[in-house]
Amino acid sequence: MSFFEIENLSLSFGGVKAVDDASFSMDEGEVFTIVGPNGAGKSTIFNMISSFYAPSHGAIRFKGADITAARADEIARIGIARTFQNIELFEHSTVLQNLLIGREIHNRVPVLRQLIFDPGMRRAELAHRRKVEDVIDFLELAHYRDERIANLPYGVRKKIELGRALCVEPELLLLDEPASGLNPEETEDMGFWIDDIKNDLGISVLMIEHDMSLVNEVSDRVIALNNGRVIASGSAQEVQNHPDVVAAYLGGAA
């Protein structure tokens, strides 16, 4: 049984087939990366895993359970969290407040008790705060804890987006182009964080990425998509050298 698997996944928008019978599986403890040119269907697969889109065909399985029809909140509750290519943070809230949003999925206190903030609610709030502080320490964000997002540089915001996903306490973390918009030094740092997430936190990572230096650095296995179909799989080097991948990026004549 694979840790995570998609089988014959397909989705069309009008007459355009965004994902076409795509299949792959990953093992627990892997960094598994999806590469491909723009429009290949990479983010559409992430959006189906996250239940933003419903596939027209195929199945998504997590730890042996079929989660194809699960709601977005159920996806988070079973242990899958994600980041976004375009940063989705609350700009006028602090770093701490944004990270605490990642804990909301674990909030089991009834609304009435939240309103009166009884001792049980206070204990739950302190427990959530401790989890967030662990993430702040892990990502070295203590200096920014009380800063508003709007005042922070892009690279720090990317790290906060990563931190909010970690606050969900996922077993599988979906990273949608984590190096997008980062300079080479920040990209190198992102590689260190991904390694630490896998090795120190024990979280499996499914990643979409265009930056091949990061792909080469952190990936255990790689697949390439083009026109919604899987065209190559293997190590990062094997996929980069595959003739279908070269053709997809450079044109058929290549």
C-alpha cells in the first residue's frame, strides 16, 4: 500500500483537458516533486488533492483510504496541508495571528465556550500557542512574531506561508512552487527547510517546482507532466534528461 497515490486522475475545463489520466504514488518519508512547463496541469492536481476541484475521473488515496470526494476541511483534518504559489496571508494581521490560523482545524471547543473563554478554552488556546511557538522556533521567525505581514519582505512571507501549513501538523505537505520569487540565497535556505521538514519533523513532501537547482537538491523522486499527462518519472537527473521532457520544454525539434 502506497502512502499517497493518485490513479488515472482526469479533469477538463470546457474542451481543455487540464489533467489527462495521470497516475503516480509516493512513499512515506519522501520528497516527491512534480515538474513540467506552465499549463502542464501541476497546480490542477494540487487543487484536486485539496478538494478545490472535483476530478471527472480517477481516485486519490491517502494511507489506503479513498479521499477523492472528501471536503477541503476533511483533507486538512486527515493530515494534508498545503502552501500556495501566490502567497495567501492576511496582510494586516501579525505573523503570530497568521500562524494561529493554521491551528483552527484542531479547534474542538464549542462556539459558546469560545465566547465565554472558560478554563477549558484557555487551556486549549495555550496548547495551540505552544504548537505555533514550536513552528516559530523551527523556522527562526521569532524576530518577526509581532510584525504585520504587510511590513515584511517577500522571502519572509514565503517562510510564514510554509509555517502556517506546518501549524496544521500535517503528515503530507503540499508545496506549490516554494522557490517562486525567491533569490538564490533564499532558494538555498528553502532547500534546507524542506530537508529539515522531512528529516527532523518526519513530514512527507509533495512539491511542484520550476527551479531545478532546488529539485535536484531535495527530491527523492520526480515526475514530469506535459499537457496533463505523466511523460517521465525517476530521479531528478533521469527526468531532466528524458527526451520527452526536453521536447516539452524546448519544442519537438529538440
